Amino acid sequence: MAEINSIIFENNMLKLIDQRKLPTIFEYFTCTNYRDVEYAIREMVVRGAPAIGATAAYGTLLLVDELIKENLTKVEFNKKIDIGLEFLNNSRPTAVNLMWAINKMKEVISTNSTKSYDDISLAVKKEAILIHKEDIETNKRMAKHGAKLINQGDTILTHCNTGALATAGYGTALGVIREAFYQEKNIFVYADETRPRLQGARLTAWELMEEGIPSKLIVDSAAATLIRDKKIDIILVGADRIALNGDSANKIGTFMLSVIAEKYNIPFYIVAPTTTIDFDIVSGGEIVIEERPSNEITIIGERVVAPAGMEVYNPAFDVTPNDLINGIVTEKGIIYPPFEKNIIKLKNNIGD
């Protein structure tokens, strides 16, 4: 089993696999302060909702340790903490794990506010390490639940990257695929390239090859033909935010797959931890969809592929409505329709 350490914290530095450079260059991007962390999230050095959450937690630690060196009063310290955390929180708008992690760190700082600065730093560090560790454990539990959906000899279609690179380790939808492979279910995987940033081609294909999982890379527009021709048994994708009714935001192109899957009666599953569920929003209509720069579409590498001045629409995500989703695989088990009823039931049992 290949082990991919997408996030490493050591010697008061955060090291992230620079996903902008894969698959041709494997190197770590080093963050020595919280501004580096904000840049890494915003510029997609690191991506994937769970990975962004864990990264933001370590970013909070770097923020705290930087402010401690300024010999501030507690009032000044708290004010600058709020400013710094808001800065981190605004790095990307859609992935709810970012906001979740920032709120967790705020709670830790508030709970320890009367203690010494060193004690606050220690508490924040413990929480960041816990978030990192728990994400890996959560992914492995999800993988066990999700692998039950995979039959011997299944051909799986996946979109974007949902592996160890998108999390603190192991993966969400790709974690399920890993588990089915380890269970010797003789699976085969088709991976969408995932335009415009090609996370499927650059990242998922790289992870599949690292693991030795039988697979092929396809252009996004080939998926419909494979589904129509009954060459896909199940579709597994991740999510960056899930509403209370089960509507799920994921990488652009996911909604299109769900529509085609519905037409041809192919099971379509979301794989995401409960931290990706936003219990404060009722439906996907409330999810803010990030729009990325136009040059992600008009330029590939250093080559211009569109005429100068052409306007571009480049949403990073789309929302798949709940009626096109067969189930949501979480570390607590698989949530089936009716989603709102069962998500509320899950919320009440989160602490169990």
C-alpha cells in the first residue's frame, strides 16, 4: 500500500505536497506563517475540503505563535487573532471544512483565553494534530462503509481528486476505491480528467498508478458514452459542502454526471465526512459557488488556447440536487433518502 503524506507538520513548519506541480514534479511547499497557508489554500497548492480544513488548523497555530512573539496584551492578541482567522477563512468560499476548522480553533482559543500564551499555543497545536489524525481515521471508516457498495468486478467512475491528496490521508471516494482494491474485488476505475485544472488527470491518475489500481483516464465528455454503453457499474464522487437536504456541492461537472447516471440507472454516491455537512443551510441554493480566474480555461501550461478578450465563465463547483443522489457515505455509515430526516438524525448522533 502506497502511503501519501499530503500534510506534514514538523519543526514549526507546515509542509504540503504542491499539487500544482504534480504529476511531473513531486515536492513540498513549506508554510512558515499563516499568510503562506492562506496563499496555499487560495492558489490550490492544497485542495480538497478535508485537506483544506486540516491545513487551516495548522495555519491557526502558525498565526498564534507569530502573535505570541509580538508581546501583545490579551485584548490586542484576541483582536489580531480574529483578523488573522478571518483572513484564512476567506481564502476559498465553498469548502465548508475550512469554516468548520476555523470555528474549532476559535473555540479552543476562547476556552483557553485566560491561560498563558504558551498554554494557548499548546492547546491549539493539540487540536490541529487531532483534526489531522481524526481525518485519516474518518476516511478509513468511510472506506469500510463505502466498500460494501462495490461488487466483485465492478467498474467505477470517479471525478476530480478525492484521494490522499484531497484529505489528510487515504481519501474519501478514492479511499472507498482503495479499500475495494485492497479487498481484492477485482475493480476497474475510469477517472475523469476534470477540466479546467485537470485534478483527475494530474492527481487521481497519479494516485491510482502509485497504488497499482487498474484504471484508465478519460476526457470529461467521454463519461456519458461509457455510462450509456453500460460500462460503468457505480459512480463515486466527493463533496465540498452538503446541505441539510442532501444537495451536494462538488467539482464542476459532477452535476452533469448525476443527470446522466439517473437516465441510465447507474448508482451515484457522494463520499464525504460529516464535517462536510453544513447543518446551517437547508438546500444547495444557499451554497456560495467559487468562480475561478479566466486564465485557468484560456491557458493550459504556457499555451494560450482561446482568443484574447474572450469572456469566460469558470465556476469551480456545481450542486447536485438530492434527488439524483442514491446515498451519502460518511464515517457514521451510509445516509439514504429521505436525506433531510436522516441527516438530522445523524446530527443528533454525531457525538456517539
